[in-house]
Amino acid sequence: MQNILVPTDFSPEAHNAFEVAMQLAHRTHGQITLLHVVDSSAGSGMVTTGGVSSGASLHGVFMVELLQRTKHRMRQLIAEMARIAPK
């Protein structure tokens, strides 16, 4: 396997799948692509760049915070991959 898509919702089960994917990628010299989907309801005040549009509601500000936290958690998984991957 050259490319392994690993969806995550940051649950323990998803983390187990992530660990298995890392082992598989190591054995096959493959690459991992992490995926997390943030569901944004229509009219949330978000623009395609991930920012809040002018006049956005409090929900838009919540979405920005959610995206920042998601980015942080994804970076943690990437850092874990870097620590575990052989040099």
C-alpha cells in the first residue's frame, strides 16, 4: 500500500486505527494521510479560508475555535507519527 487514508474523530478507537495504519505504512513504505471532517451548517458565517465572514454570529466564532482545536489535535497526531517513525 502506497497511500493510507486514516479518518479520525479523535476517539480511542480512531487512535487504534491510526496506530495500525502507522505499522502498515512502516511495513509497506507507504504514506499516511490523516482526515478529520468538521461539519459546518449552512450559514455558519464561515468562509472557505476557515475565517469568519463579516457580520458572523457567535456560532462563527465557535467554529473558528473548533477549527483551531482540530488543527492542534491533528498536529499532535503528526508529531506522534514523527516520534514513532524510524529515522
